[in-house]
Amino acid sequence: MKTSTTLKWITGGLEAFFAIPVLGGIVIVSFSWTPLWIMLGLHIVTLVFAAREFEGRSGSILGIVTSVLGFIPFLGFALHVATSIVLLLDAARTTAREKEYY
């Protein structure tokens, strides 16, 4: 499995966790929005690996936007949901494509 695919599974799962209405918000606020900064770094690293491996980059770009705007209550929730869906679908598509070749 490519590094970018593994990172998309990880970042997509974390975004899905942060999209849980009350729990995700409590975690983000209780750590003083530090999880958003950590996710920003992870999305940038994922974007670099995806670019090097010629894979889809839209999920990582959306993740960067989500990390920057995620502190806005309802917009942050919607962005976390959208980002997790895009990243997880892209990771699943890449995983399925890799299995066809082996």
C-alpha cells in the first residue's frame, strides 16, 4: 500500500472522529484547538506524499481548508464530514485499484 493511501485512511478516520457532533467538538475545544493544527500538519504531509505518488490530492486540500476553518462551530462540523468522506472514498478507491494489479 502506498504511503499516501495509508495517510488518507488515517486522516480520513480522524476527520470522521472530529465530525461526531458533541464528542469531536469537546476534544477540539478541550485541547485548545491543537488537534486542528496537528491535522493541518498531517494533511500537508499527506498532500506531499500524494503529489509524489501521483495520487488524488483533493481530500488533502479540503483537509487543509477544514483545519483552517474548523474552529467555526457549524461550518467546522460540515467541513469535517465532507473531508472525511472525500479522504475515505479516495483511500478506498486507491486500495481497490492497487488490489487489481496484484
